[in-house]
Amino acid sequence: MKSVTIQDVANEAQVSIATVSRVLSGKGQVSAERRNRVLEAADRLDYTTDLKVRAPRKVEARILLMIVPRISNPFYAEIVHGFQNTAYKNGYEVMLCQSMSNPRRLEEYIELMRSGVAEGAVTLDPMTGLDVFATLVGKFPLVQCCEYNEALSSSYVAVDNVRAAREVVHFLHSIGCRRIALLNSGLNFKYARDRQQGYEEGLQELGLPVRPEGIAHVSDVNFNLALGVAERLLGGTPPPDAVFAVSDVYAAAVEKAAKRMGIRVPQDLAVVGFDNIDVSLMCDPSITTVNQPRYEIGAFACDMLLERIRTPETPVRQLILNTELIVRDSTLR
């Protein structure tokens, strides 16, 4: 007969695993209504509420958390792949957690570590709950991935976004572009701040002006949102002759907007994206992009997390990986 798991209880009670963990451990605040639902579900499924009795099974499960802002962002797919493969090779299961940039959700995931359900976490969204993570550093294994905050004394793995953006601007200049626009994400993200810094530094190094009207922001990595912003950016006076988009999703939106407006890519407008996700090859013309070693980022993040789990006194590590500009049709004039 199949053993009943904490996930089974959560499904039966229609609550999160973290809520079940808080009820059964007696730690944390849970409403009376939810507490009763959990206890009734545990009784129906004959699930023991003695966590100490179940401790050997928790150790056997060996769960790692991977916290991402939104799983709909295709950028995360290969990072998750690299993280999962490395975890599985080392005898761990992975729980993929979507924070939706919601501190309350983040608290629930963190509770899984406090209650012993999970042994450690990798986060790609530290901006959601910096205060929460600050209380965890030193108590639980935690690694920042791609997005990181230097204020936290925790290990991280990322790429040099400033340098990569600067190289994009120099490349566009080398093919004759002089009015280079930037389609950026919100500046609450470190990668967006760094890529804008690299973009502005590149222009300054080439003696080109940094024009505020040549910089636009999209609140989320969303094609439809980016499409409207791209149309406004391309409609400027004078119009840009190149757009550096900080995401391939944004770059695809730029190409779509250009087609609607009768602007030819690459003859009238060069387009460069970032991340080298599948959409960069699906578009016509294919998109010149900055490749991030996403699988390796996920694998290294998992290695660093396992190192913290096995040897808690391991010094904090900062790993910065190289990027590569991949030239495709959107810039071939």
C-alpha cells in the first residue's frame, strides 16, 4: 500500500504544504479553520501528526527548493533543468516554487526549511523578501542565482550583465548604428540596472549621447506588454536605428512592432536580445542575442547549495560566468 505523504494531506485539505507543516509541527500562525481542515485530512488519510516519527522519511526525501518569480518566464527553463539534474545526481528531489513577487508566498516556502521539510533553497527572486532572507542567512543553506543582492552574506552565481550590455552597444556601433535604444525591464531587478549601466557606459565610451527618450521599460517579461512599449519606442523622433532588448521576449516584440510599422529588420533597424532562449531562433529574422550559460548557472547553483548543506562553515562564494554574443539575421546588413 502506498504511504501517505505530506503532499497528500495538503491536497486533501486544499492548503499548501507549508500550512500542513505548521499545523503538524505546532509552529507558526494558522487560522482555526485551516488547522481543522488539516487535522481532519490527516485523520482521514491516517497520516501521523508526530513529525519526529516521520523524520526518517523526511531525510530520505531530501528536498531542495528553487524559488523563481514566475515559471511562465522561459528564461528559467534551462536553469531549472541544470539545477534538477545536479540535485537528482546527488540524491535530492527539487520543489519548484513560484513566488509571484509575493512576500507571503515566500514566507510559506521558507517555512518548509524551518520545519525541516526542505534542506536548503536557491532563489532567483531575492527582491521579494530581502528582510526575510537576511534572517535566514547563517541559519539555513541559501544560494542566490542570477538575481542577487550584495547586502546578503550568501553565495551567488550570475553573469556580468554590465560587461555584456557594453559589448552589445559596441557591436551595434561596429555595424553602423548610431541611435541605439534600450528596451529594459523594471529597475527593481538587478539585471535590469546592470544592463542599463552597461548600455549607458557603452554609449559614453563611443561618444554617443544617452537619450532618455531612447530608453523604455516594461514592468514584466511579457510579450504583449513589451509590444506596446516597443511601438512607442520605435515611433520616436528621430526613430532608433537599433534596439538592444534585455530579453529575447522583448526583442521578439520589437520585431513584431517593426513589422506592423513598416520598419525593415535588419535593413532599417538592428535588433539584439538577451538570454538565447528558443524564441530567438523562432523569429524571422532570427534574433542576435547574448547567450547565458543557463544550464551551467543552475548546475553551479545546486553545487554551491549542496556544499553549504554538507559543510555549513564553507566560505561564501561569488561565481560570475561569461556570456557570448551570438550574431544572427536581425543584425546582418
